[in-house]
Amino acid sequence: MLRRRVITVLAFHDGVLTRTKAFEPDTRYTHNLVDLWSIDEIVALDVTRPGSGERGNFLAVVRALAARCFVPLAAGGGVRSMSDAETLLGAGADKVVVNTAALDRPSFIGELARAYGAQAVVVAIDARRAGEGYEVCAAFASRPTGWYPEAWAARAQAEGAGEILITSVERDGSLAGYDLELCRRVADAVSVPVLIAGGAGNWQHFVEGITKGGADAVCTANVYHFTEASIQSAKAHLARAGIAVRA
Amino acid sequence: MRRRLGATRGVKTVVIVDYGLGNLASVASAVAHLGHEPMVTAEPDAVARAERVILPGVGAFGDGMARLRQRGLIAALERVAIERGRPLLGICLGGQLLATESEEFGHHEGLGWLPARVVRLTPNDPTMRVPHVGWNEVRQVAPCPLFEGIADGALFYHMHGYRLEAAEDSIVVGETDYGGGFPSVVRRCNLYATQFHPEKSQRAGLALLANFLERA
Amino acid sequence: MRDVRFCARCVMPNTRPRIVFDALGVCNGCRFAEEKSRIDWTARRRDFEALIEAGRGRGTYDCIVPWSGGKDSSTIAHRLKAEFGLNPLLVTFSPLIPNAIGARNREAFLNLGFDSIMIRPNQKASRRLARRFLEERGNPKVHWDAGVNAAPVRSAVEQRVPLVLYAEHGESEYGGRVLSEDHRRMRDLTEVLEHQIGDDPANWTDEVIGPRDLAPYLYPAAEDVACVGVKALYFGWFFRWSMAENWQYIQGVMPFATAPNGRTDGTFTNFDSLDDAIDDLYYHLQYIKFGFGRATRDACRMVQNGELTRAEALEKVRAYDDEFPSTHLAEALDYLGLDEAGLARILDTHRNDEIWVFEGNRWRLRHPPR
């Protein structure tokens, strides 16, 4: 049986592991204890604001991760062209994550899928609550787009997305739990795997992300969740809740 | 605190074919981690002379064949794998390219060395998501040197929307179930193909790669 | 961090988590100290009086004070009783390694006429967590932080006392990230969890520690807190916060025991953070991770209160920050199940090489305070 995945999301600001809160860079961490053996997958995102750092610093991080981890690595943040994607894949990423560029030009997703296969294209969607529903935001959640997340997810799939990473902007960096309704709407709208992110505080939130949110994989960006002890504790909790995970 | 698999003995050059589409860096890291010397190359001559070849793969079938052709790698692969009979491991797309044909984004001819075709993955349960992404069990349906020391049902990382469909059951040594079984490890003589990514599958994956490097 | 800078007014470096420097190179801790002199403290005092009048005398206790027995929490408790006629319940979450000074000071204070509850959690789990968090986070007291934060709120729910009075808002006082003006007055439980503790204590289960072992570290359920209507406020919002004044105050009401050697390892003061034998190591770890030690911490507070000049502060920092905490080391090692070599190995994993460089057989700060 296919296992549900626990995914570590690492945000880098100019090559330095950073946490974000509601999409604003918050604390810098001094010590990187990411356990590269127990986690199921890694997503590395460059959250450097344009002009405030060098892309090379992020690429160095991707190279270092690819050399040390023998689990899948998705990389993104600022991917705007085929050559951006090629650089990341060349640095050792298995998948590219696209967000704003795809919103600006949806056919970009198809170009990536035709070149690298749909399974290598993760479309990240950042959404905020808006009225009764949600609205997709672009550019580090600074720009509303008018898209409903469920509609945009369906369009992204039609263009060739292999996975959808859905993040609640409000919950980002909080420990309050995922936005399950947001995830459920997206999961119901597509047939590709959906990864839920933003707000994971405890292991029960992981369980809810899967059982109530309909996610195929649960993501955490909390550095304290990356250690071997934490990941094993999380997986034991998921297993007790009847969810098949990789031990 | 970090657990390491013991590096294996004997440094041998392994050619990893660079056709501009593979996740070369991770395959090369895994090979190096196992104590072998990976040589990532697009040089047809180097490929043709190799002792062991890995054809990795992230990408679409048609594009992959086109790139092999443009770089003059088809003849080189034929020389090393068919004429010289050296062990070749195709990973994911790299394994699919060994088949006769594919229906991914239109109809495309493959290398035609495995009696199999590449078809869209269609789980019998329509609620199951495609692509098939994540850790899933591989059932060992026939003995294969690649499985040495690996538990039947070990988990490997899959990420694919297309799958092999074997014309001859005899080539299928490993199967994965995702709304119906599909061949996930295929062997014909010196040719091996995995649908999953051993270089991304932690201990079991590294063990499978080590088996290819030392036992195949 | 490509450049390490020091506050132009105190000596805090920008390596302190969440600190913000303004255009003139002054940290937000110093700016807050300045702001305090402009606050209408008489009005704040009136607000406080109105607030306590509303809830006074409803039960045995009028409020809960998280209480270590140190100068700050004892001063708050004493003032609440002496100045405002309240009956506070003091709630203490036990230090990891309680010592004689702490016990003596707590006992002396209780003799002045206070009720207290002491929670000493399961030590098998506590020792295991201390070791884990030392290794993972370079902080053996993460779970203690959680316990100290949770225990008063849990007591408030259990005793049905709707008011908890915390001391000062650390993020404002010492430089940090202030989420909103209201967070300076009313304690936000999620802020504490996210900033100070980092993750949910419910996550700390492993093959030895089960969910029940973690009960002392968990906040009560939000519904229960809401049911009692527990409000958690900062005393420092209503009354000008000064550690020096607290120190003066407490000496006036009881004989207060201080560090026996005249000062504590790693600093020049003798009156702060005395009650846990693991604290000296805790502050040393802060020095290793962020490059500023306990003397920096104490000196900055005193500069902000006008008790030291910047030059004097620098002198203290240079003299004491680097001192290895040897006085209580044996007790700390026993608690953590480590020998000195084992500790040294763990300490080195937490050295940030953007802050430290190994030179001439020892670690040196790349950017010494200046």
C-alpha cells in the first residue's frame, strides 16, 4: 500500500535556513539538525526576496542536500523559466516547485511537464481566506490573484502538474493546525497527489491533514519537527491512528 | 548520530549516462556513497566502453528518446549493453526507454530491448491519485540479483504517471500494487529496470544499487 | 548572518533571535526602555486597580503568580498582597536541579504569609527530555520552559482563578518580535509556544516517554481556559519593570540569599537566576549558539536601566561572558547523564561557525563585542 508521506519543508533566505510566519521571514536558526534518514521527502524553497540575496547560495544548499539525502528532493522558489528549472534539477533536485510564474503564465506548467515529466512538477498554491472561500496569492502571498484555489489547482493539473502543495498563508509558521477545509477543497478538485502545509503544530494535526484534509502528504516547516526523535514520534502517532507510513 | 551504510569494497567506474534529463546528481551521490566511482558523461565513446551503465531518468519519454538520439547515445548504449553485454540499469524513465514504445504525450518508439510497452498508469480505483508518488512495497515475484539481502515487500520511492506493461511475464521480477499490480523491477539478461528510484529510497534503495554494482 | 553588529546603546548583538535594530543601530530592547519613561504609569496603575476590583474576593485566591522564589516574582507577589490587598496563589514549576539557595529563599518568602503549589514532574522523563533538548536544540530546559508556562494556567483552571499575573513581556523588554500592542499587556499562549518553546510538548513522546509523562508540560484545553475565563496579564505592563528596583524591594522585605561566591559563573551579578543548578550551563549554551553570554544579558539590562555605561558594560562582557560554568557542572552532568567529554562534543555541535572560529587551539568569536 502506498504510504502517506511526512515531508520536511526547508525555507532558505539567501542560503540560510529560516522560518517564516505568515510568509514573513522570522527567526534564523543556528543549527541544522534535519534528519536525512527518517524523513520521507524534502522540499527546499528559496524565500529570498528579489534583490536581497544571491541565487548561488540557494543552489549550494540544494547541491549539499542532494549529495547527503537519499530521499526525494523538490526545490523551488523563484523558478520562472525552463533554465531555472534545469539549474535546480541539475543541482540534484528531483522535482521543481513552481508558484508565481505558473500563475503569470499557466502554460509554463505544461512546458515543464513535457520536458521533465508531470511527476517532476509540483505546483505550490498559497491561499488566504476570502469571504466564504479562499483566494490564491502570488509573490510570497503579497499579490491576490482572483483565483479560487480549487479552480487554480484543477487548471494546474490540466496543464500538467504532478502534485499540488497547498499552503495556508494565515497558518504559516503557527502551531494552530492546518487549514483542513482549504486542503479538502483542493484535494476534491484534483486527482494528483496533494501536499498540505502551513500550521502543523502537533502530530494530531498530521492525522487530521490526511483524514480530514484529504492530503496525501503532510508537510512541516518547523525546524523542531525535523529531528530523528520528532519524525519517529510523529510516525508512531500516525501509525497508531491507523495511517500507513514508512517506519 | 548519522547512520551510514558501510562503504563497499573495490572502486569500479560506473558510467551514468547524461542525456540532459536525469536526476544525475542524486544517482551519482548514491553510487559514490557506496564506494564506487561514478562517471557522469554524455560522451558516446565513454558510454560504449563502460563496464557498468546506469540510465537514470526524470522526464518525458519522447523528449528522452530525442535527446539520446541527438547526442548519438543510442548506438553507444547498444554497443555496451547489447553487443558487449555489460550490466545496464534503467531507473524510472531510463528503464521505460528500454521498452518498445510509449503512449506518453503521443506515440513514441523506444529502444526496444525489453518486450514491454509504456502505458498510462490507471489504478482500478478511480479515487486513487495519479501520478503515483511516494513509498510503496515492492513484491519480489522472481529471484533477481538486485534483491539480494532486501526484504520482500521493502518500501521504495515511486514517482510516475506511466508504467511498463510487459509482453512476457518472464521479465517481471518485482511488482508494485497501486490499484492493480504493475512491473516495478524488470530484468532481461544483463538489462535491469526499476520503475521506482533506488537512489531516493534510503537503505533499501542503496542496497539495491549496491547489488547492481556488485552482483549484476 | 554575514555581519554581526552590536546595539549602539547596549551591547546586545543582532544574533539574538528576533531582535530588531533601527536605522541608528539601536536595538528594540533599548528603544522600549526609552519608551517606558514616556508611559503614563499613573494611568496604567489605575487600569490595574480597576481590573482587580472587578474580580476581587470571589474565591480564596484573587490571582495566580508564577513564582520561582527569585527577586522578580517574589516582589510581584509581595506587592500584590501588601499594596493591593490581594491573596495570590504562588505556582512554582520546580527547577530541573533545585538547590539550597532557591529552597531557602522560597521558604523565607512563604514565612511572610503566602500559599504556594510546587510542581515537580516525573524526573525520569525530565532528565531524558533535558538530554534530548541539549542535543537537539542546545537548550536542556525547553521542557522546563513549557512547564513554567503551562503550570500557572493549569492551576488557574483547576482552582478556578481567572487572573494570572506574569512578570514582564520578554520580547519587549529585552529585544524581540512584538506581534501586536495587545501582546504586551495580555499574554498570548500561542506566542509563547511558537517563540519560546518552538513546538507542541505533546510531540515529545518516544519509546520511553508516553503522553501521560508529558502532562505537566501541556496547556489545558482552550475550552477549559475559556470556561474559567482565564486572563493572563503582564505585571510589567501596569508597573514600570526594573530588575534593579525589584532587587532593592525584596531585600527590604526579607533576607534574600545570593550566589555564595559573590557572583554567578559567566557574569558579574549575584542576584539573578540562582535557583537551578543547570542555569549556568543554560546561559553558556546561549553564548555558544548566539555568541552572547550571561554577562551581556545582565549588562544590557543594566545599561537600559541607566545603571551602567556602555563602556562599563563592555568591560563586564569582556571579563565574564567567556567563563566556563564549572561551579555546578558536576550536578548538571549527572542530570544529563554525560561526562565532560560528552558534553564538550555536544557543545561543539551547537557552535555556529558564522559566529565562531577555531584559532590557536581554541574557539574565538569572529566578531568580539565592541
